[in-house]
Amino acid sequence: MHIICIGSWQTCYYNYSASPKLLPFHNKVTLDSKPRKLESKDCTFLTFAATNSCSKEQEKKRGHYNSGNKNYSDQEKHKLFQDFYSSFEIQEPQFEEGEEEIGSVIDWDIPSIMWWTDFKAALGQRINLEGITCSVGILSKYRHLVMPHVCVPDIRYIDWAELKNSGFKGVVFDKDNTITVPYSLSLWEPLASSIEQCKLSFGDDIAVFSNSAGLHEYDPDGRKARTLEDAIGIKVIRHGGKKPGGNAEEIEKNFGCESSKLIMVGDRPFTDIVFGNRHGLFTILTEPLSHTEEPLIVRQVRLLEVAIVRRWSEKGLKPITHGLLTDPMKCVSGIPLGSRF
């Protein structure tokens, strides 16, 4: 092992090619132990100070260089560089059977990559570009897509047995502020009894479809999805499209039926409800579970969404009629919040 540092003692002079290929400023580095062809033209000088790393012959040449300030010929420079390069012990990499033997790629900064993924997820939940783009079309000519079939304070006001008896095959939940507080990976405890009633009615035909856990962009390794599944006992659908954009292929594949036979439950009119209505699901809008954990920009956008929906409702705009349940209020138990729209 040679320890090389910058200093002012026992200095050896070597030339090196100034090619930018020798400067690895990337997170991924390819290691290759095969000999490299060294070029001696277009060279500059790099000063190293190393303890016990200069041979006697090199020390002589160093003294000769310092005393006479002599310019070495290209051949001498090339020989010095080869001596320096060969002084390092390069171990041959060990490969398992079937692995590629020409270099290996090493990821040096896995924690940074995980941090960046989490940061993008948090940022994506605050600024939904897909939602903004979709909102343009809604505000212009697709206003009916933002109107939910039913509005309730939370899922405890939903009669799951009535929905099952009406012919629905399964339930799709949003995550944040619908069944968990924002950024939490555990069920909001007061909803536990309602979730159990939902499971009694629909069995395993319940799933979470979220813009955080399970979304390939923000949960690429499925870590959040698995944690949530373990905590609440409900499958989290892995998907690539961000609500309200994307399609319902992953949902239909999970349930094995058309999306028109499913129920979408969420807290965002321009995200969950628009996505559900676009694909023919029966849509239920809930109040957010917590404002304290929610970012300011999300709260502001939510207030704007609710104000727009309320305004359109006052003007007589109605939700799309669903074939399985023509009277949506049948699935509501207790006092609903639907009167606010």
C-alpha cells in the first residue's frame, strides 16, 4: 500500500497525460485491471510527495532534474511514467461464475441516491406537474370529471356492505390523508374498524393506489410499498403513471375486472376523483385526515380545488352517473359531508 500526499519532501516528478478521461468525476466508476496504453505526447507535470515510494534510480533522476533543470526527452519521460505506474500493485478483480470479466461498475454513493429519491418523492407530492397539466383541460371543458359521486368526512361514513351488494368488485384507496396521515406508512388508528368492515365485505379485493408508495418514480425499490403492506394488511399497487394522469391497466390487472366495477376513495378532487372518473370508477371524496403534517402549498391548492368544486356544484354541475349505483347516497351511513358541495 502506497500513501501519496502533497508535500515538500522526497518529491518525485512524473509526467501524465492530461486527457480528461483520467478524471473520474462520476458516481459510477468502471474498474479495469488490464494494462493501459500510455501516451507521452501532450504531457504536463504532476508533483507527488510519497514516503518510501521512490526507487534509488528515481531519486537520482530527481536530483539530476533539480540540479540541472534538464528537460527530459520524450523517451525518458515515458520511462519515468511507466516506473511510477508499475509501482502500484493492482489486484485482479475476483469474478463469480457467469459474471462479466471486463471491468465492473461500482455505485459509490447509494445513500445519496436514496436521499435523492426521497427528496423527489416529497417534491413530487407538493408539485404535481401531471395534475397541473390535467387541470387545464378540466377547467376548460371536462369539469364533470372533478365532481365526486359521494363526499364524506372519512371512510367511517361509508357503508361497505351496500357497495358490495350493489355489484362493486373492489375498493381502491389513496394513501396520504385518506387512510394515513401525510408521509406516514401506518394506518390512521381511528379508521381501523372501517378498514376491517371493508375487508369483511370485499375480502382481498382492496388495494392502495398512491402517488408516493408504489409509484416507480418515487418508490423504485418498493420499500415504502412493502412497509405499508405490512402495516395495514392491504396490497399496494406498483404503477408508473402519476394520478390524475396514467391509465388503469395496473388496477384492472390487480383486481381482474374492468375499472367501472371498482370504487376510488381519495381526498383530492383534482387528483384522486379526476383519475377515478376518467376510468369509470365510483368516486368517493373524503376530508383530509390532518392539516398539520401537510405542506403549506398542498393546503393552499386543496382550498382552491374545494372552492372550485363548490362553485361548480352551486351552478348545478353534477357528477357522472354510475351504472351500478344510481343513488349514491345509499352507500352513506351517518351524517355525510356531501351537503357542502
